[in-house]
Amino acid sequence: MSESFDLPSVDHLTVGTVGEPGHRVFYLQAQQGGRAVTLKIEKQQVRALAERILPLVREVLPTAAPAPDLAEPVVTEWAVGALRILEDRGSGTFVLMAEEVVEFDEEGEPLATGGTARFGATRAQIAALARRGMELVEAGRPLCPLCGFPLDPDDHACPRTNGNRSPTL
């Protein structure tokens, strides 16, 4: 069983990457006091999270300070399987909840109980997280105009052309 985390009022909340486009690893990181928690997250999860958050925080986006960079060293606790964002409208705060990827046996039963993480954040912190997430996702490799998959720097075997040629723009 992996460790679970509860940081009810984070000082630091961000997403970041390590590596070059096409080989980047995405991370979600929170800090409260001296405790830092870094979780591995997929690019698609970052995009979905940011797209879900942005409509909730549009009014604070222009004034929100930029999200911080990843704090070093980046030591991953576990990989995120599911994410939830909850808003407490009374206090104007958010809770970001993450659940660890859980492996299942042949009968569909979980092999182990996964960890959970709960990060409490302000509206400005969540807005900065969403903006940074979209910036990171959009800074990746350009997409193929035919299939929508990322273009590789060397070549791209586009499925829309049965892999016979790279698409022309």
C-alpha cells in the first residue's frame, strides 16, 4: 500500500515537466510547511484538469501570480490514476484529490490499495495551476494536421496515410 497525503492548506501547488518534448514526464507537486509531495501525472490528465478548472476561476486568472516551478529534487511518490476537483464556494477554496493508479488481477480485483492525496488550495493557486498546465500541454510537440497525433522531430508515420508518408502542411 502506498502512502496517502493530506495537505489541507498548501503553500506551493504546481505542475511541471522533466525532459524534452516527446519524452517529457509530467508531475503534480504540492508543498505545505516542509512537506513536499510529487505525483507523476499524464499529459492528458493535466489537460483535462486545466480544462475543468479554467471555467471555475476565470475572474481571478488575470491577477493570479504564476504557478511556481517544480521544487527540486523531484522524487515521485506514485502515479495518479484519477483526479477530482472540489470547490467550497463558501470559503472560495478548492480541494484537489488524486488517487493512485491501481493494478487489477485477472478477475478485476485490485492487487493492492492505492494511495490518495488531498491538496487544499486557494482560488488563485488553482487558477495558476490551470494556466501553467495549459501552457505546458501546448508547449509540446505540434500536432499532425491529419491525425492529431504529435509530430516526431525525425518523421511521423501518420495513420491517416497508412504510415506511408509524412503529412504535408
